[in-house]
Amino acid sequence: MASPGPDRTADRGAAAPVDGWLLAAVLALAAFGAVMVYSASAVTAAARTQDQFYFLKRQLLAAGVGLALLLGALRLGYRRFEGLAYPALIFTVFSLLLVLVPGIGKMAGGARRWIGAGPLSFQPAELCKVALVLYLARSLAYKRDKMRLFSIGFVPHIVVTVMLMGLCLLERDLGTCIVLGAVLFAMLFAAGVKLGWLVSAVLFAAPVCWYLITGTHYRLQRWLAFKDPFAYRDGYGFQMVESLLGVGNGGWFGQGLGDGKGKLFYLPAAHTDFIGAVIAEELGLLGMLLLVALYAVFVWRGMRAAFRAGDAFGCYLALGLTTLVGVQAIFNLCVVLVLLPTKGLTLPFVSYGGSSLMTLMGASGLLLSVSAGQGGFLRRGSQAVRLSQAEVAP
Amino acid sequence: MRAGIDSEAARWIAFRMAGVAGLLAAGLAVVAGRAVQLQVVQQDHLGSMARDQYVRPIELKPRRGLVTDRNGATLAADVQAESVFVDPKELPPAPAREPALARLARVLSIDPAGLSRRVAASRRFAWARRRVSPAEAAAVRALRLPGVGFVQEYKRYYPRRELAGQLLGVVGEDGEGLEGVELAEDDELQGEAIHLDSLRDGRARQVFPEEGGTGRVREGARVELTIDQGLQHTAETALSAAVAGAHAKAGMAVVLDPRTGEILALANAPLANPNAVRHPGELRNRAVQDAFEPGSTFKVFSIAGALEERAIGPEDSIFCENGAWHVGRHTIHDHHGLGWVTPARILAESSNVGAGKIAARLGRERLYRTYLAFGFGAPTEVGVQAEARGTVNPPRADISLATMSFGQGVTASALQITTAMAAVANQGLLLRPWLVRRVIDPAGGAVLAQATPTPVRRAVSPETARTMARLLEGVVTDGTGKKARLAGWRAAGKTGTAQKADPLGGYSADKRFSSFVGFAPADAPRVVVGVFVDEPRGDVYGGDVAAPVFKQLAEYALQSMGVPPSFAPAAAKPAPASRAVAEAEPVEFPVVESAAQEAERSARAARGGIAVPALAGLPARPALRTLEQAELMGELTGSGRVVSQSPPAGEVVDRGTRVRLHLAPPG
């Protein structure tokens, strides 16, 4: 494996290495996640299944598969996936619809998000995010010059994304919905869509969001609880209060790895959505800053890959994937720290969840593949090298 | 060029991408800042709330100490009992909840509305009922209700039921003394609780931390009373019979050892069973906590004062006005009119006129000081909560001087009067009455506290006391107290029949307070007995109602103490009766039990040691309890269940030997 080190992207001939920093950040996050999943879930797992390693085993299995996907994607190269953008989108839509079919879709925690049976269940919403990024990257790269046209640069992307968001809402998955929206806006914005359209879209979406929140009992309650968690401590505010207590109890250096108390049946979803609270409690501010630093490295090197991408598709793909991970991490941690109301988002690479981990690691393979680029789209510094490659490659 | 993008467009895209990157960086910075805010700035606030939630300070209370009588017979002990609680969160939800609670309430025979209220008011814990019987616990288990749990607790048990009920008192729900000896000796009986922090998980289960649970507790100490349970029982039986026979409202009896001040018996009728208190008032220790107008028994103290101050001589003659003496606007009457008589006669016939005239010679100031010297108007400091001090005021008029001399217009408690009489019996030296002989650490048998006789003051000189004893003997031999004559011993005493104050003013026409206070043997007193009957009907005189009880108690006490008779019983008549009482005793009372216990203890001592019990597999507390019962000390290491012990089971060791137990978590 490549180890983090000094900038290796200096021109060393035709075969440029992948970004060691980025790879290190991904692997560190996944490893950190496995440790924390075990710490957060051992007690619950032992109580529920008599096997304290239940969740750890599954997480490690998913990490292994994810690593294989990562290496596979890296070996194939991101350009091969450009053609897969539309099939992936169609497959995603199909599987999202399948989730809604009773008997195939599985319920968990009030949401219908899984398909499949037993250990082979899968959460299409996770795939959906990456599929959207692939689709947008391809579409934006093709329509490069027409992005300023309303009907070509704006409308189709909005329509496709809103359709995916709608499907997610039917699964009561507001979190994915919001991440999809954020990725869409980041990519459209970067690709040159007029700011005015984006602002109007937001203004148009605002009343819809308002209706979605106030029109749904549990979302409204969550919102009210968010504003004053301690007043709703016995109900919707419970999870937030427990999260706050856990985080506050962590202090500077935490209670020590494994010594958190919140996971002792206080904090619901301790090993999934609220693993951040367990990290904060057990490793303290130090652990939180380490976590934030790892995501910062990911965002930094991901953006760097986008800037140095060899072509438009690679650039937008890198931008989209980086935004996807960054936004999801920020939103999840904001929920854990009660800066945003609870909405059901996992902490990328860290939270328990096979679908999420495998998809994200596969996507990281694509991002790493982009990171091997030497410029050519936005940067002209090493254009000469890129040009010769570009002419051979297609 | 395939990539075909002009540098202007590229710069524009790069600029916008930098904006996205900036937003993500800002988001991460917000997260980091919020983490600092919560984990550093609000750390104390949130951390303490978290600890409130996770950590439960728990108190491991040692078993409450025994209360025994002077011979070691158990009067109060702790036994295990289960308490039932409800976890509202685990109960069935709304529609099924109320019927479930109603069924629980029915099984426990408690008020369903009250239970619902308690459950509604608490988040995770509400008592259903504490200290239930094994049958009730089994019935609750049979209901199989989710959210209903059990806690092992101790229940205070009074094996001799009514015996000394008001004296012993009761304990509250948390094992704290509320009344009587249980309250007065609460600190000793409770011992030292261990405080440790237990971790509690989100399902309200306790997770004991590794470092808790070791170290030794000071067990609740054993409190040994001065009471003799046989005498106490006799006092209660005889008093209850007298109260019932006279259709009286209540009765009190106090038996003291005049040479030490020890309270040998202290009875209140009607009796109360502390195991099942029906209403709080019945546990009132009236003999100590209530003061009343005593009546003629006070003539003992007024005449003793006059003799001491030489206001009169024992052989002086006093004119008793043939039964009616005008003092100012009032007239004092006697039951039997007397002429010129000596103080002996005045006492024997209980002449109010005579007592009044003697008091007139003594004077207001000296009568008042005499009463104070005998301890009236001040608490005896016997160690019972809310002791009555009585009221003794300096007389302000001749009539009040006269009435005070025969015990009207003053108040005193039964214990005060008996204690003052004990001073007469004890050569004039007033001793503090006491109830607790010793406090013993049950672990090592070490005596933590030992009471000794405490002189309060000299009330009268020994000569005066001797003179009074002689005069009081006359009351029994040929005065109002003939029914107090003992079979075999010379007795001395005084009757009293007070008119009770009417709440509407003046004195009640028919309500009386009858008493007899005396001691025996008259020449060398070993026992002082006060018997008081409140509102007897029919035979109202102290000589008729109270004196026979005195006789029973004094005879029982002298016999059980082995005091040689003062003279051979004149007739065989009374003797069989007293023997019958003595013989009946062991059958009725498990004195046998204490004898057996003692035999076992001494046998063990003779063998030279105790076999160490097998403790493997036991949790810490039961293991310690087993050791405690075997009179051994435990020393714990680790937590969980006992896996090894040293010395091994079966080895014979000395009493109090330390047994080291190694504990490990099961499985």
C-alpha cells in the first residue's frame, strides 16, 4: 500500500502514482471506524446476539469487500465508468423502486431502506449517491459549453436529482435526500450554472421543505426537540440529549477507548448514525479533532485531485465524490453535536453499515484513480504530458 | 484539443470549485468549533449531567443490629424480605398498562390509584410495595408482568410480638429508627453503610464497578437493654389484666433496680405489636412521654422533704381536722376523718389534710425545692425521645401549697415517680434511670459502650430515706396498700388516687388516676415498682387497682433474682400462686432458646474454634453474611462470585478469624 508522504504527484513519467494522502485518509477512517464500531456495539451485540463481535465481523467483511472494490476501481480507471453512468442510474432507480415493494424491501427503524435477505441485504440509497455523482459528472462533462443554457445545463439535472430525492423521501430517508441535493448544487455551481437559477431553485424548494417538515409528525417533533432537546428528553429529544451528554462527558481526552457509557443502552444507534458521540465520549476533543482532520485531508486531497484531473469527467467526478463524503460527514457530525436535527445519516467510512462502507470505498477507488491524473482539464502546467497520454488513451 | 476548454472557462470553474472546497472547509471548522464548545466550554455542565445519569451512588447498608434483653434474648432482628418495584418504561404501553397495574395492586393488596400515581410520576423506578411476604412475591412473579422487579431488603422483625412494643419502637421503610429504642439507638443499630458508585445502564440495570464492594463494614451493633424479658412479660400480662379488669383506659408499669437505676421492665397497656402497627399513636411510650397529676403518691416526697428539713419529726402529732380543713375559700377533705395522728398514720390512711398541714410547716419554697431534688420538673434523660418533663411550679398560694403536697396541681411521668421512689429506696440517692446496658459489635464481640449507674443528686439523707421506708412499710401492713403485701418479703409503698383534671376546668367528678408505687424488701430494697392505671371504673382506688399488680411484679422479680425472703411465709396461701407463675414462665417464654444458644456458643468455645463454612460460588454479600453468622471476618478481593477461600472450608479456626475470599466474575 502507498503510504502518506511528500507530494508524489510530481511528474515521474507516464505512470503517475495515486495520491498516498488520500488513500491513507480513506484507510485510516475505515480502520478507525472498525475499532469504534466494535467499541460502540459490543455491549448491544452481546445482549442481542450473544456475540459481541457480531457487528465488528460484518463491518470487517464489508471493509474487505470495499477494499477489493477500491482496488478494482483503481485498476480499471475512472474513465471506464463514464459509460456506466446511465446504466448505474437506471439500476439505482430500479432498486429504489424495488425497496418500496412490500416483501422485498425491508423495514428497519421506521424506514424502508433495504432490499435482499439475511446477510446479503443492501441499501440502494447508498448506491444512489454515487450513481448520481457519476451521472452528473458525465452529463456536466458532455454539456460543458451548454451549461449556461437553462434547458440543457439546468433542467435535466434538476429533474433527475429531484426524482431520486423523491424516491428517497418515499423511503423516509431525508438524510440521503439532503446529501443528494447538496451534491447537485455543488456540482452545478462548479460547472457554471448561473447562480440566479440555483438561488431560485432553493427558494422554490424552501416551501416544499417546510411542508415536508411540518406536514410529517415525526419530523416536526424532531424539529421541535432539536430546538430544545432537554424539554423533549423523554421523547424525540432523547437521542440528542444522550448525544450531548456523551460528547460533553468526553472532555479534552475522553473517558478512554471502550469506557464510554452512552453506548450502554442510553444512546440509540450508537454504532451507526451516532458513532460520532461514542468517539467524542471515549476519545474526547482529541478524537473529534483527529476525525475532523481525517475528513479535512480527504476533502483537501479530493479537491486537489479534481483540480488536477486529466479531463472534465474526472474533475467533476472527483468534485462530486469529495463533496458527497464531506457533506455527509459534516451533516452527520452536526447532528451528533446537535447543530442540526436528527435525520439518519451515517458517518462515511466510520459508521457501521456494509452498503455504505462498500459503496464509499469503491467510490474512493474512482477518486484515487482521478488523483493519478497530471492535469489537463483545469491545469495546463503539465499539459504536454497529458496531451500525449490523452491521445493514446481513448 | 479534445479537452477543449478555454483558460477563461477553466479559471471560472476552478474559482467556483474553490468556493465549494471553502464551504466544506467551513463546515468542518464549524464541527470542530462546536466540539470545542461542547467538550471544553460545557464540559462541566454536560459531564455532570452525564454522571448523574450513568452513576448511581448506592449505599450498602449493613444488617441492622439486634436488640436484646439483659440476658441476650432477641427482641428485634432483621430478616430478609423482597420489595417489589415497577419500571414504568418497561411496563406494557397505554391500553394494557392500567389493567396490569390493577392486577399488581390486587396481588399486593395496595391501592391501585396510588400505584398508578407513583408510576406516572417516575421515569424508571417506583416502589410498588416494600417488604412483601414470600407468598406475595411468588404471586407477583406468577403475573409475569414486564417492568416489575424485586429488590432484596431487610425487614425488621420483633419475634416476641407485643413484648416491650412501645419501648422498642419501629423502623421506617429505609431501616431508619422512628420510635423508641430503634430511634434512640439508631446510630449504633444502623452501623456504617458503604457508599459506592455503581454504574447504571440505559435499561436501569446496575453494573457494579470493579473497585467497589471490598473493605469491611461496621455492622449494626447489638444493643442490650436493661429489660428482663420475663419480668417485662409478667408486667405486661399483669398490667393488661388489671386494666381490663378495671375497664380502664390505659395502664403503665415501671420496674427499676434501685441500686443501679436500671429499668427492668417498662410496660404500657394496651399493648402494641411493632410488627403490625395499626396507628402511630399506639406506639406511644406513655410511661415516659406522658405527664399526669399523680395524686397521693406525692405525699411520700412532701413528707420526706419535711422530715429532711426537720419541719416535723417522725413522731410528731398533727391534727387532721377530722377530715375537713378550710384553707382560704377552699376545703380539703379526707376519705376517713382523722384527729391527732403521726406522719406514719397520715401516710397509711393517705390523709390529704395531714399532708397539707405538714407542707404548710415545710413552706412553699422548701416543698418546691424538695420536688426538684427528687427529679420532678426535669427530664430523667433515660434516652427516650420526647420525654415528658412534668410541671412543678413554686406554689403561689396556701391552697396550692396544700394540694401540691398530695400530688394535685403538679404533673409527673410514671418513670419520674418510680425513679423518685427508687431514690427513697436507695438511701436517698437519686440515680438516672437507664435502658441500654451495653452496645456490642457483633463481629468481634467487642463492647462498644457500657452503661454504669449515674447518680444525679442526693434527694434526702440516708436517715430520712430509712425513716420513710419504715413509714411506707406501714402503708402496706396496715394502711391503704394492704393488697400490696408480698408472700415472703416486706414491702413498702404508697397508693395514689388522683382526680383527673377536667378539660372544661376544675376536676372531673368520676375520672381517676390510680397508682401504687413501692419497693421490696423494705429493709434492703432490690426492686422498685410503679403501677399506674388511667381512668379505672368501679374500684377506683390505687390500693385496689394498682397494688395487686405491684404484688405480682415484685414477687416475680424478687423470686427470679433469688432474694431470700424477709420472713417465712405466714400462710401457705400466697406461696403456691407465686411458684405457679415462676413455673409457668419457661414454658411460655423461650428462655430455653437463649440457653440453647449460649450452650452452643460455649461448646464452640470449648472445642476451641469454628469450622469455616464453604463459600465457593456465593456472591460477595451472602458470603460475608455467612461468615458473619459463623462469627468470622471476611476479606474480599476481586468481584463477582467466590472462587477460592483461605482457610479452606471445614478447617477449624478461632472465632473472629479473617477468611480471605477471592472473587471472580462468573463464566
